[in-house]
Amino acid sequence: MPSLQKDTVGLDIEPGYVAAVQGVPGRVAVSNAAWAALPPGAVRDGEVVDVDAVSATLRDMFRQHKLPKRVRLGVANQRIVMRMIDLPPITDDKQLASALRFSAQDHIPMPLDQAVLEHQVMGQVQTEDGARTRVIVVAARRDMVDRLLEATRSAGLVTQGIDLSAFAMIRALHRPEATGPVAYLNVGGLTNLAIASGRTCVFTRVVSTGTGSMATELAERRGLTLEHADGWLAYVGLEKPVEDIDGDPEIVAEARAVLSEGARRIADEVRNSIDFQAMREGSGSAESAVLTGAAVAIPGFCQDIGGALGVPFEIGVVSESRADGFGGIEPGKLAIAAGLTVEEIQA
């Protein structure tokens, strides 16, 4: 598993918070990590809205934790498209890039002159039309990428690369023992789903519901700050009966209702996505699931989602390398950032 430069930091920017990981050469692990809350609305639905606020948060976090300034960014939002395209057998890189851009016009639902395109060649496959070169294409809105780069550049950071957060999640939590497709799910500021066959991502989707939207909902209902709403969600959880939880009974009941509805919405969206992927081109359904993200800190929440998916599931976090663990950061928040510290890998 090749690594980037030793001092490259994986940087995950989500609605509500940013997480950074300095990795370990040759494997996915955490040698240093930092986390910081973002001002409300600074990142919305996975896109940087307030460049100055994000930049200031990053600058302070990197200075405080003495992190290297070279970063690799993850992106996840609903304006990113991933498609698998089969092209005639082509070995010349320039010809492949030309053929891919021409073919992408029929697969990518956005004007290509307004998009940033990246691709990864998966190799030769046999189809009904004979041998084809299979390529995974990712397209992102250029304005979205520009705002992300502006925020990091203004914070004094040097961007070494940008990758799909879904790909990073798979690299961080890959289960080599799995014999069938695996669904990887990061429930954080939003919900990021990736279905992988081995290390190859075959489907990804971003759902706007996550810990960020649930905290916002609770804050609006009970007149709380987002910080207090986050605290209440983690405190109430989905394990204990509400009558056994100390505190304002109205807030406790409201927090439980928000969590229950949020878990149901996420589970429904993920289950529908898994079913859709299984029907598409007759591909196999996900046979297991790995859950991670900020929601890991909410008692019973991931277990509630996992139980509703109808497949075996587990909680996934990356390994720690420091004596003090993650310095008090919930490890579920670090999975994507840790996956960004290693290069993209072909299956």
C-alpha cells in the first residue's frame, strides 16, 4: 500500500467539523491527528460556503497541533458524479484520455467545461461487445473545487491532491477477508456511502442527513446552540430508555426523536442504494457493511442503522500509533482523513 510523502496530512472537511491525520509510512494508521469544529453554515452539504471561516479554522488547527502544511483533500457532496465507462481497448494514454472525454459527455450529467474530470483505468474486461477497457470516471463541479482550494490555500496549506472521500474510506477500512461486495458508510456531517468489490469502488452516494443535520434540527427545535445539540445527541443516544436518562425531559425526548428519525432515514436511503446497485447490470448485492464517522460516538446509533440494513455489520476505525491514542478525538471521525494519507490503489 504505497504512501504519499511522510509529512502529507489527510484532510477531511465536513459540515460542522474538520479532521486531519498525519499517517504512518506504508500503511493506514494515525501518528498524529487533530479535529476542530467549524462555524455553523461554513460547509453546507459537503461544499465550502464560507471560505474565510474554513480557512481560519484550518490555520488555527494546523498551528496549534504543529501539523505539516502539505495536505491531501477529500471531497464528498451531491455535485460529484462517479461513472464506470467501458471503452474500446486502448493502450495509448493520450488516445484513452481523448476517447474518455468524448464518451463522458454521454455519462456525466453536467457541462464538461464546468467540471474537473479524473479517471482511473481498471483494466481489460470481457463484455457482450467483446474486450473493453474499463475506466472509473469522477467529475466534480469546478466552482466547488475552486472554493475548497481557496480555503486551504488561504490557510497556508499546500494541496498535494484531491480524492473522493469514498475512495479514502475504502482504503482506510478495507476488509480483505470479505468474499463479496462490502458497503462502507461514514455517518458524519453528512452520510457517505461506498460499495466496493475488493478495493474497487463500484458505487458511491452522498446523503444529506448526518450528525450535522440532526444537531441542527435539535438546536432549532429546542433553541440550543449547535455545540449543545451535539452534546445532547451523544448523551441521549439510542440505547437507554428515555425515562432512565437524567436531564431536561423535553430535550431528552426531542433528542431521542431526532436520533430515531435520523437513523431511520439513513438506513432507508442506504438500503435503497444497496438494492439499486444490486439491480444495476446484475451486480451482486453488498454482503456486509462497515460503519464509521462521528456517529460512532452516539451510543446505539450505528448499531440501529446496521441492524436495519439486513446484512452483517461492524464498526470500523483506523489503528492508533501514539501512546495517548487519538488525543481524545473520537476515532470514527478520523477514518476518511487516514485513508487520504495513502495513494489510490488499483484492485
